[in-house]
Amino acid sequence: MVRPRSASPIKVRNSQMTCHLQNKGNAVNYKRIRRLMRLMRLMPIYQKPDTSKPAKGHKTYPYLLGGLCVKRPNQAWCADITYLPMRRGFLYLVAIMDWFTRKVLAWRISNTLE
């Protein structure tokens, strides 16, 4: 692979680069392309979610379950928010689980975090 001379980012995904090089007769797979792109500091450009930045004025709460040993169902629950990349934007999946049984108690999919 040739190092780009321009300072502007290259808009190529790993899978696109892999398919292109395989069509040219090169024996490469996506892991090699990912490693070489990382080595050359080439990043694929795609929309990333902006969920980890706290808003100004929001309070940070302490972790209250530090030394707790969960021994029975419904003693402690957990919640998780994850994003599902779609063709245009993201969908957000919220799940509430029981820590002891590890079963999903409730889940919801939304196109906003509100």
C-alpha cells in the first residue's frame, strides 16, 4: 500500500479496500487491511455516536454496588445502552437485566436517546 501524500483523509472502508485488492489479484483479507491501515494511520470515515461526553452541569453519581455480593434474583439489576449503526444514523438499544440470572427483563429500541 502506498502512503497518501495529501493531508485530507481517505474515505475508504476496510471492506472496500479488501474487495478492491482481491479483485486486483492480491491475496489479502480484512484483518491484514485493518492492520496496515492502522499502521499507516488511515481511518475509515463514518458517523460515530456522541454518547460518552457528559453534558455541562450533569452530576456524576458514585458506584453504590462496590462490595455487594449478589446471591439471589431481583437483588440487583443493570441497564445498558448500546447503539446499532444503520445506513442513515443509529438506533439505540436499551436493555435491563437481572445480575443474578443474567436474563433480560426489558428492552427497547429507539432512534433517539430521549
